[in-house]
Amino acid sequence: MRMVFILGVALSLSACVPAQPPLEERVAVGARHYGVDVAPEDLTFDQTAAMSLTLDQARKMGYLDTRRRLRAILRNPDFAD
């Protein structure tokens, strides 16, 4: 009986957590804030990962440096699939 109660509580709590958009969409929205317009479906896995890391560090780098790095990631052939 106790296990059923715990399972019920766990399921009800998981239903309350809103789903997050895919990482590609979050990266595209973040990039738009820095003047870099990119469609989420055009991002490769490596670009998404590198841009996500750059956006996480944006506070330390500042606006212009973040923008420059995001553009460089999109142009760099090393990040293409």
C-alpha cells in the first residue's frame, strides 16, 4: 500500500513540471537576443552544443563577444555535420 502511495505522489509531481522546449529552440531564442538569427532546425548537434555553452557563459563575456562567438560557431566548418 505504501508503494502505491509513493508511486501516486511521484506521478502527480511529474505531471506538474512544465515541459521545456528542445535545446535547439532555446539556443535559437538565445541567439536572437544577441542579433544572430538562426532557425532551430538548421542547427547541427555540434553547433547547438557550442552555442548553448557560449550562451551559458554570456554574462561573463558581454554582449559583443557573445555575438561574435555565436556567429563564428555558425561559420566554422568544424561544427558542421
